[in-house]
Amino acid sequence: MDNVDLPLTLSEVTIVDLVSWIASGAMIFGGIVPYIPQYRQIKKTENAEGFSTYVCLALLVANTLRILFWFGVHFELPLLAQSIIMNFTMMVMLHLCTRVTQLNEMSTKRRAFLAEPQQGKHHQKDASSQTEPETVHRFLDFDHRYFWKWTKFRDYIQFMCVFTLIGGYITYMCLDYPVYVETLGFLAVFVEALLGAPQFWRNYQNKCTVGMSVKMVGFWTSGDTFKTGYFLVNKAPMQFWICGLLQVGIDIAILLQVWIYRKNMHPIAKPAKPI
């Protein structure tokens, strides 16, 4: 009987391990899948107005905090790997959005320049003034009015470097304080849970969802549902699954906006300057 039971037991363990590996792989790489259709849509239309880059800010901050939280509480490695890969993905999204925004601004200024009367003073304009934006907003200007509305991609890199270094230093100094570590973990998952809020607000302001990838939100919903279940099954810290439920709720609210604004093909007013 022992010889009969042994292969069955080994087979069961193998299946369990296989399922575990698949689930871990889905956790690591599944988070970036929703942004593939949004990336392709922005690249195809050369227009980033429908996508809120504050989604990128929320995810960059949340995943950086989660990485720092790992040094205080060694949660599962797939979650740590997911955070690293997600940060890279958000920087790719920001690079595309800033490039598209710059191209659109230069195209608009070029058309305006060509439409002006061809007077002598216009012929004296420098070629660079025809293509460069009149105002360049930089992170190092420390102007709160243009926070996360910077002109160049490098300013977003500078911000994340400063944020990571300051957060890393504070975490290093406070690792022996459980209250700090638990608060850090809560902030990480809470900020991530609110990542859909900027998109929800932009849709509400525009009273339409044109420019936003519905596939992206659909992937959000399915991925967040899976992720929340993963947290519960693997007994992740309480902060993870509570905020997971909040995240699913925001995803559903955005899907409701798609239905409510389904007949609106254009924003009711000129949307805010792309960021």
C-alpha cells in the first residue's frame, strides 16, 4: 500500500508546485499586462490626453514603498519582483507620454507660427523657437503648481531617485520600530489601491472615457480580483488584501463610467493640459 500511495503523493505535490509557480508568474508579470493596450493606443494615436499619468505616480510611489517595506517584513519574493518590474513599466509609460506631449506641443506651435503673417520679425526667429516649448517645467524648479507636469522625462527620473533615496534613508534609520514598518506597508498598498482614482477623476471631469483603454481597466479588474484572492490564500499581511478590495471597487466604478458616458465621444470642455 505504501508503494501505491507514494507515487500519488508525489504527483499531487508536483501539481501543487506547478500551480504555485503559475500563480507566482502571474503575480510577477500580470500587473504590466493592462498597460500594453494603453501603451499601444497612445503610440498609435499620438495622443496621451485620455490617460492620467497620475496613475504612473501612484504605482511608482506604491511599489517603491513596497520594496522598502520588504526590508522590514520579508513577504513573498514574487510580490517584490512584481514591484520592481512595475516600476520599470511605469517609467516606460511616462517616457511615451512625455514624448507624445512634446511632439504635440511642437506641432501646435509650428502650425501657429506658419499661420502668422510672414512679417520681417518672424523671419528673424530662431529655428529652435519654432520647435521648442516656450515654457519648460523642471523638477528642480520646485514649483508645486507643475508637480508631475514636467516637460522632460529626465525630471521624472530625478524625482524618483530623490524619493527613493530619502525613503531608503528613513527606512534604514527606523527599521527597528514596528510602528514605522507597519505604517510603511499600509501606505504602500493604500496608495496602490488608489491608482485608479486619478483616471476616475479625469473621466468625471471630461464626462467621457475616450482615449482611455477599456481593455486596460478590464485587465485591472480581473488582475486586482486575482491579486486579492492571492493575498488571502497566501495569508499576506492584512494591509494587502484590505486595499486589494478597495482597488477592485475603484476598477468597477471606472467600468461604470464607461457605460454612463458611452454616448459622449468628446470631452464636455477642453481637457487639462496633458501630463
